[in-house]
Amino acid sequence: MRRLPVLAIALLLVAACGGTTPSAASPAVSAAPTAAASATPAPRVSLKVNWTALTGANSGLWTAVEAGYFKDESLDVELVNINSSSRSIAALIAKEVQIGFSDGANTVQAVSQGASVKLFQSVTNHLVFSIMATQSVKDLKDLKGKKIGITTIGSSTHTAALQALKLAGLAQSDVTLVPLQEVPNILAALVAGQIDAGSVSPPTNSRAKASGFKELINLATDGPDYPSVAIAATTEYMSANADVMKRFVKAYSRGVDRFRRDKAFGIASIDKYLKIGDPAILDDTWTQFSKYLELPPYVKGIDAVIVEVAATNAKAASLKPADIFEQTYVKQLDDDGFFKTLGK
């Protein structure tokens, strides 16, 4: 099973991509801004923004929404949830959303097929995933011949599983990957004995530990630099809306800063969207992602992703990092000294 056919299918079947909008209630914490909003209000713009997996990686976005930072930038953001990076890219191309979460591997695959999309900021340059397994699995090498749960082929959970296998000297053909659609379903399958291991992110890795499963590796701490989660748009939209893109990055970055500094507000944001309820799991999720969300959100490590994808997709071999990401908006804010104002 390879990502390329799946992504190609996704690009053709964009009409099937659906989304849901979270409820309007805000966390019961003061949403006072941490940095001054734009002095002169910009024209109001409506944006549909897609987040993918049920994971704390979305915390910066959620916190920015709940704190009103997008509204400060005259951006009316509607959140939708399409639970796959490849389907998120398809939705961008179909103009169902203007901005969407993605990852390095799927973006390289899409661009190699001629898709006019680019990453414009990172979320995390680490694979914030753990490979959780039953106690009978000794180590990563022992995964050979075993069943590993992921969400979908071409997802970030798939990428994380492949990276873990690579570190153990194994290939995808050495295991059976079991697509389970949502990260929480992976833990459910572990509990039911339907799989031997699973590629999961916080808070599901915390729940798995609490349920007695073994962490074979935490790729966030023991894996390579990797643009695991980033945010993308079409080149057409970016070219026509450069100021909107810069305002989005600014509001999002304020959200990450608030998430890191205001634990109570950050945890409330996580719980609103993930509906965890368990204080210990919420605390652990905040602790993990407060370390791993990038700020300034430059995309890093894309060179290695191009090489990885090119190993099975010859069209990717000629791609350069500049074909995959556009860092103009982050750099402009950096040059303006914006990131130095955060936390003050």
C-alpha cells in the first residue's frame, strides 16, 4: 500500500469530503489578548479552516479561535474537520476550504502530481506520535509480522508508523497496517485485541499508557526532525490573499503563545474540542504539546521528506523545498519583530 494512489483517488473524490463545525461555546477562562491586535482594522474575510486528526496538535488553532485572535485580525474563521491530510488537500483544491492542516509527505505527493498547494507554516516539526503496543511486543523490531493500527493510508499516523519501522530496520511490507479512521479507534482496537500496536498521538497515547499498554517509542523525543503537521493553502489563494495569510499566521501564533503560557485556558480549549474530561489526560496532553508546537512556525525538515517520497515516487525526485513550502508570511512577521512581542 502506497500513499500515491490514495492521494490520487482523494483528489478525484473531493466531493465526498465532509466536515463538522464544533460548538460555539468558549472555555470558561478569560480571553484577554496577550499582544495588541492590528492598529488599523483590515477588511473582514471569511475563512473555512480544516483540522484533521483528533489530537492536541490542533491546540494552537483552537486556542486562537477561543481567545478571539482571528477576530482581532478581521478573520471570521469557520472550523471544519476532515480527518485525513490527503482529503484535506483535496478539499483545498476543490475550494471547499481555504486553509487546511496537512503534513510534509502528503504535500510532497500532491505537488509531485501537479497540485498547486504549498505549506505556509508549521504546526510541529516533530512526529508527535507514540507507537503503543501490547505487553507481548518486546520492542520495535518485534513488530515484524504484527498488525499496526493507523487512521488511514496517507495520514500522519501512517507516516509515523513508517518512520518507526524504518528506525527498527523494517519496511511496510513487514507488517499489516490496519486503517481505523480515527485515532481513538486505534486504542479501542488495542483494547479489543484486534491489533498488536498502534500509531497514536496525545491524548490517546496517554490513555493507552493508563490502560496498561507499552510505549515502544515516542517519536517526538526519539525520532528525527520531520514536518509532521503543517498548514497549507493553494498557491492561487495565497497569491491573491497575501495579507490574509500573514494575518492568519499572526493570529495562529498568538494562539500558540497563549496555549504555552496559560495552561488553564489551553486545557479548556483542548477539552472543548476533544471532550476528554479526564484531568490527568488533559494535563499530560497540554504538557506534551506545549513543548512541541513550533514558534516561530517555520517549516523544517522537508528535504528528508522529499527524499523519502522520491524512493517510491520518481516524480518527486526533482522537487525542491521551495516547491513545497512558502515561508514568506512567517519571515515577514519575524523580520517585523512580531515574535519577540509574544509573551509580553
